[in-house]
Amino acid sequence: MGSIEAVLDLDRMRADVAVLEEQAAAPDLWDDAESAQKVTSKLSYLQGQLRRAEELRSRIDDLGVLFELAESENDAEARTEAEGELQAVRKAVEEMEVRTLLSGEYDAREALVNIRAEAGGVDAADFAEQLQRMYLRWAERHGYKTEIYETSYAEEAGIKSTTFAVQSPYAYGTLSVEQGTHRLVRISPFDNQGRRQTSFAGVEVLPVVERTDHIEIDESELRVDVYRSSGPGGQGVNTTDSAVRLTHIPTGIVVSCQNERSQIQNKATAMNVLQAKLLERRRQEERAKMDALKGDSAGSWGNQMRSYVLHPYQMVKDLRTDFEVGNPQGVLDGDIDGFLESGIRWRKQREK
């Protein structure tokens, strides 16, 4: 625990909390909503991390007392309780250790997640929607704020694609190990013959761009299309052409946003997503590693990173780390911390 506390630098963390608390108390804080959101989000995250570290240190210190009492009184029930607390503390230490592994250039950033249906027709669209729900439920479990920027619904069921933000420090470092092709095997609810189907969905995770990144976009290199937002079944969700699609002509990157009421707001949000994608592209070029962040996810079979098998047996398995669980429904309900932790450790091991 001491080495973890040293890496986390609790004294520095306390100093940062004090500075952020002072900023959060400023009367003009919300004059700049974007800056205010970052301050309050970072403050909440650091307060939570500091509280977890201090509580864990207290639990570790109390462990010795628990075992001493159990031994001195020769109390089997107290000994069982102490053993249970020891296992719980070990797990908590391992979870905190994962946080110390997030030291990449952009790991502390918030995350933009893009999910798209790939091979598999309507089953793939349905699977893409299940993955969207999985990540949103994961964020909800941890108290992380999310914002859906754009969702393109498929005709029969599910979604073609979606883009959403996870607005918490270290969301990018944590979720970036989710990038790649996810594979679902099940009896298709859309097949009237009840046959087993395999479908694929691609996940891309990007760091949110900050003002210091200097990603300049020439307006003359953009094509801006506006259209009417729509929801499931093609029903209009508002009556004006407020949704915005941006095409960056030099790179061919296309992004859309339809979650805001005004065209101006949607364009601003779409520009942020486009900047994140261009930042990603720049990083790849600078490092000359096309798979540095998002990899080559063009082929359904070429970049598989996780299999979700619902038939003939029940299992979710990470194909890189071999981490697996036998409860697919729990995973699809957002219980993915085990996969995230094993993925982060696997990535760190490869960097050595």
C-alpha cells in the first residue's frame, strides 16, 4: 500500500484538492460553464480518490487489530471475519494499483466513445446498442456523467452508430483498452428459424481535446450539412434542421451531432469530436504507429478483442488477456471492471 500511496502522491493530491476547492468557491465560476464543469469534475474525482486511499489505509491499519483480537480470544467467528476483511482489502488495493498504471500522455482525459455496427446485419445493430448500454451503465455505476452526442438508428432494430462522452478524469485511460472489435455469438432473436448468429461491433475511444492541444481546422476544408434529428423508427424528435454533420475534406473524417436544440450548439459539439479524431490522427503520425491508440479496426475478424457467447454456453472472454466470466448478462449490464483492470495491466506489461 505504501508504494501505491507514493505513486498517487497523497500530499500532492491534498494540495490539488485545496486549490480546486478554492476555484470551485469563486463567485464567477460558472461564467465559463466549460471551465466550471472541468473544475467540479476534477475536484469530485480527486476527493473520491483521496477518500478511498485514506479509508483503505485505515482498513489496513485495523487489520492487525482484528487478527490480534481473534487470536487472543481464540474466536473462530472473529477470525473468519478478519480473513474476509483481508480478502476485501487485497481486492481494494489491487483496484487502486490499476489507477497508478494510467500514466499515458492522455490517460487523465475524459473520453469520447464511438460504437458502430459491423458485420452481422440486424444482429450487429442490436449488439452495438447493447454495447452502448453496457458502457453507459458502467459509467452510471461509478457516478460518471455521460452525454450522448449522436445516435444513428438502424431500420429494424438497434443502432448503426453512436458517439457519447464519459465526463470523468481518467475515463480515456480506463476505457481506451476497450478499443477493437467485439464479437457476439447467440441464437438470433431476429431469425425466425432460431439459428445461431455471429455479429460484430467496433469500439473506438478517443481522448477529449483540451484548449492546449492546438488542433486548428480551416473552415474552408469543412463541409457542413444540416438535417432534422430523428429517433427510433424515424420519428422526428424536433421540428427544425438542427442536427449537424461535418466532413473534414482532407481526411474524409465525418462526425455528427444531434443532441442539442440549436444548430450552433450541435456544430460546436461536432467540432470537438472532429478535433479529437484529428488529435488521434496526429498522434499516430508522430509515433508512426497506426495502432497506437485505436488500431486497425477495419476487419471484423482482424482485430477481435472480446467475445460474448450466449449460446451454446455462457461466457465473455477477453482474447488478449484471457480474462473471462460466465455471466454475460452481468457484463452487458455494465459489470466490466474486471475486463478493464486486466486490460490496463496487459497494456502496461506490453509497454515494458
